[in-house]
Amino acid sequence: MSITTLKGDGNEIGGKLKEAAGDLTGDRSLQSSGVADQVTGKVQQGVGAARDAISENVAPLADKAKGFAKQRPFATAALVGVVGIALLNTLRGR
């Protein structure tokens, strides 16, 4: 669980408390602020979950790429060159 996910949890809980306090006092501004905090918390939770998923899945792929580069340095150089040329041509509009 990342820091972003924890912050999202905190914002969501704080938002629920604000909304409840607004309900009790009849303060619509506090209610809407609480709902906004809950939405922010949900977004932060989603971003944190995405970061966690990416970090778990990218590391093995990076290790495979490093292993390929060590085993086949010339093929790696050729591949990087082709990708570079394709990227340049794409950016130039060809």
C-alpha cells in the first residue's frame, strides 16, 4: 500500500466526518466540502492502486530487458536504433 493510497483513505474518512457534521449542523457548505474530500480520497486511492500495480509488474519486465541486453548487445542496439528512428519520424509527421 502506497502513501498515496493511505492519504486517499484519510481524505475519504475525513470527508465522511465533515459530511456528517454538516448534516448534524445543517451546514450545506460543510456537507459539500465533505463530499468533495471523499471524491478526492477515492481518486487518490485509485492512483495509489495503479502505482502499486505498475511497480509490481514493471520490475520483472525490466529484469528481462536487462538480461536480453546483456545476452544480445548488438540486437539491443539495433532495436533501440529502429525505435529511435520510428519515434523521430512520428514526431516529424512522416
